[in-house]
Amino acid sequence: MYGFVNSALEKLIRRRFGNDKWEEVIEEAYKNGMDHHMIGPNNSFQISVVYDEPVTFEIIKAATEILGLDADAILEMFGEQFLLWCQESGYAKTLQLLGRTLKDFLTNLDALHDHLSIVYKDMNAPSFRCTEENGMLLLHYYSIRKLDSIVIGVVKSVGRELYGIEVDVSFVVRKDSNHDHSVFSIKEIGPCSTTFCRTEVIQQSPPVLFDKPVSISPEMFCEIFPFHLIFDHKLNIVQVGQSFAVLLAYSNYGLDKNLLEIFKLERPHFEPSFEAILNHINTIYVLRFIGQHDDGNTLRLMGQMIYLEQSNRMLFLCSPRINSLEDLESNKMYISDIPIHDAMRALIIMKVEQDMIKEDMNMLQWTRNNLDEEMGKMKRLLNDILPVPAMEALMANQRVEAELFESVTVLFSDIEGFTKIGQRCEPEDVVSMLNELYQLFDLTVGWNGVYKVETIGDAYMVVGGLPTRYENHAERVCDQALDMIHYSESVRNPVDGKPIKIRVGIHSGKVVAGVVGNRMPRYCLFGDTVNVASRTESNGEAGKIQVTNSTYKFLKHNPNFVFKFNKNMEFKNVKDPVPCYWLLEHRGRGTYTTLPDMSAAPPPVTTTRVHTPRQAPRSYRMSNVLLFCYYAVLLYSQLTYCGHV
């Protein structure tokens, strides 16, 4: 059962008895075994969700216990509330114009349900039909559910709200083992005052319909109405339209067949007979074509029954219910089989257009998803090339201001004998060696929480303390240097196959950082600190880490870092010689036993080493220079789009 039924029941209890009573009803329903997962937040229902039918019955049962009312009284109130819910949900004008009289309204409810079934595909709607007996209006109600008392509330509310009359509704027959449906008597009591004043149509004398009688031959009638059939009192077919004739011929049927041999009555719900059809003459009918080809495709015909009084026969004037071109094809039909005046033609074409629009929308959604994925890659690439604040400013077409950092630690490294390696090896071997080395370095950058500035040839530059400021930048950069020395030993020299050797220089001080250039912009550092760090590295030794006195001061009181004095060194723009030290080890970090898995986050170390990653690892898995060029082109395109190129 769709959630709008439960939602209307919820509003009934909340409005008439208060929110607290609704909460009590739900708690009682839980105690009686209702699944807690069936109801959404705030103990409410979603109108378009299909719920198990026992949920509704559990709520009604709980309401009878909490409110002290019997089920029939609650269901009658619910029927009145359901009309109000329908009006508030956008069906007010439809309900007002559904029928000229109360009888017309009730007679056309099946047609309304039939149209609603397009939106609510799983709706198992009840069926209504009206008859008259001894001047009294009788309403026949067919439903698989035992909620008959709802009808009393609905009919009373419709009479009062839509037609300005008070009606008495009572059971004549109640559905049980001996009766397949319920019957209600409806008697008008008198007028009532309502908020809705319906303008009644002034009754006039019958209009003139024709000047002279016009005769139409059976052949012409069959051509004008290709989907019709006429049957006699025994339901034997005596005439069919042209399109019907084609369907019958395809199934090897002729006019000597009975209606029930070819069709199954789906709506309304009763045992078909000529008299029964005559009693339901104003009801919409749906017949399903059975046929002899059991291919899973069945044609449904929807229309109305018209009693031909002069010949005492029944005319079924209908249209095929076709939802798509595939339905036409599966039923061996063509658009030309449907008359031009039939709206079904336009609906079929409209459905085709809707399918095309839906396909285009799916393609647009697919394109958007791919675009979002590529934009994600672009942002990740930009994050690897530029700091996040700088990247966001550039994406927003804003200027990136230069920034002074009073205290940072800068690291430089290069490879011993790199020039000779480049001269004696193929370029592919050099690129492969650098790629392997820098992937390892990039992993350690992520582990130690420092920032990789750039690589130029064999030079690798790292800084700690920017773009995010933190106090232990010297410690992090020194840990980075130790990791680089260790992992560089796993990379082989393509010339002799021996482990390569790197030298590292570290210096601490102040720098100015900013984005330079519009075409392929770079995040650069400026100041004497950068120059001193570079000279510290170039004057170092292979396989060793040289740090200046400024970095040493940050860590000399940390007993875990082991330093050895090297010498005093002179630098440009520095007045006095600078004491320099060799960084030997960081006690307590443990020793590496195996190379890291490039797809793993933490480094594999011995159990004695305590290592806490400070941020998620940054993994570079570019297999060759072409992949890097591809991303560079993407980056260039993005910056061009943002107006920086």
C-alpha cells in the first residue's frame, strides 16, 4: 500500500487528537510487532513509498486501543480526512470537476484511479459502481482490503464539500464469505453550508442534435471506429472494427466467438454478463486480449459500453492501451491502425519523445559524472602541484598574494654523479631511475607531513612549516631526510647496478612564498634561507645529511637526534661562518626492514619503531613521462579556462 494512505491516517490523528496521541499510537504499534524500519524520521511516512499492508492495519489496531474508538469509527473519520488530504495534495480541482452529480462522481472514480495508476504503478485500487433500486442510490464497492468503512466517510465528505448536501450512507451488504463485495445505500438528507460553493449548471431543454437523420453503413462505421465490437445478449460477437478484425484474423478467430473466449474483463470487478454490464454502463472498462500466441504480450483495450436499445445489443467503443512503439510491434500493430481522432496516437509519439529526452538526460548525467570525475582528478593534480589555498584562489580567478613565513626548514638533495649517469645511460633509464626514486620520496613526504616544493633534474626540494604553519618543522624535515637516505639505497644506478647515493642539506630560517607565473604557475620560495640550504647540500657528502646551526638549535635539546660537528662554512650574504653538523640518526624511530609497498599507506618498519603518519600519504604512480605530460595538458587547460593563461 502506498505511503499516502498511511500519511493521511497520520494527519487525521495528529489534527484531531494531537501529536502526542500519534506518538502513542506508533509506540503501541511497535509493541504489537510493527517493524521499526517501516517508518521514516519523526514517525512519518513517505507518500510515494510502497509499504507492507500489515503496517496500515497495525496502526488502525493501535489507534483503537489508544483512542478508545472502534475500527469502523476510525475508518469513517479516516475517509473524511482522506478527501481533505487529496485536496491539499493538488487534486482539489480534479475532484471538483470529476462529476456533475454525486452519482457521476462515484461512477467516474474508477477512471480517476486508472489514470493515477500511471503515476502509482503498484497501486491496487478499489472499484466502484452505482446502481439504483426503488429510487435509492446504491454504491457497490470492490476491494481486496477490509477497510469498507472508509467509503462511508469519503462519500459523506464528498457530498458535503463538493456538492453542498448531507447524505446518509449505510451498509446494505457487507463483504464476507458469501458476498464478494460491499454495497452501500446513499440517501440525500438535505443541503448543508460548505466553504466551497459549487456553481450548478442551469438545466435547459435538450439541444438539437441533427437536422435530418444520416445513415452510416456498417462498413463505414467499422472504418471510422476501427477499435469497437458489438455483442448480443449471450456475449457473442456480431461486429468488429477494422483493426479488431486484423487482430482476430492474426489469432485465427472469427465472429462466431464469444466475448469471453477472446477477452478477459479486468475492470470493473464482476462476473461479466449482459445484465451486469448494463448495470455498470457508466463505468470504464478494460478488456485484455487473450489471443492464441502465448508470447507474453497482451493487448489491453480501454473504453466504455454503450447500450444499443433498438437492437438490444451492446457496443464496446474503445482504444488500445499502448505505451510505446515496442508495444505496437509486439502486438502486430501499426500507428495507422489507430484512428486519427484517437488521442492514443499523440500519446505514443509523446512517449517516444519522452524516451528520447530521458535517454538524452541519462547521457547528460553520464557526461556530468565523467566531468565531475575528471574535475576531481584535476583538483587532485592541482593539489599536488600547488598548495590548497593557492589552488582555490586560482580556480576562483583570484590573485595569490605572496606570504612571509618567519620560521621554516628547507631541504635540498641531489644524486652523486648524476651528470655521469646521464651521459652513460639511455634517457629512458634515467627517467625510470628518477621516477622510482621520487615515488619513494613522495611517499615519505606524506608520512612526515612536509611540503614538496619541486624537482629539477636530480634536485629534490622539501620544506617544513609552510604553507601550514607548525612549530616542529625542523624535526619533520630531519625525519624526511633520514627516510630519503634510507630509501634511496633501494634504487639502483643504471650504469653499474649499485645503490645510488644522495646528499642532503638542511637549513632553517625565514622565506617568502608565492605563486609565480601564469603559464604553468609554480609555488616558489625566496630568500637567503633557500640559498643557504642549497649550498649546504652542494657542499655535503654522498650518503650524509648536513644541517646548519640554525636547524641544529631547534633539535639540540632533543636527545633522540644524534648530531656530529662537521665544520664552519661560509655562505653568501651571511657575515660569519656557519657551524654545520652531520645528522646521524633519530633514536626511537626504529629501523626499516623492507621496502614499502607503493600502494600501502604506512611504511613497513620493525616493531621497535614508533612512527605516526601526520597526514594521508601522497602517492605518485606515474609510470612514465607521457602520463605526466597528459596531466600537465589537463592542468594547462584548466588554468586557461580560469583566465590565468
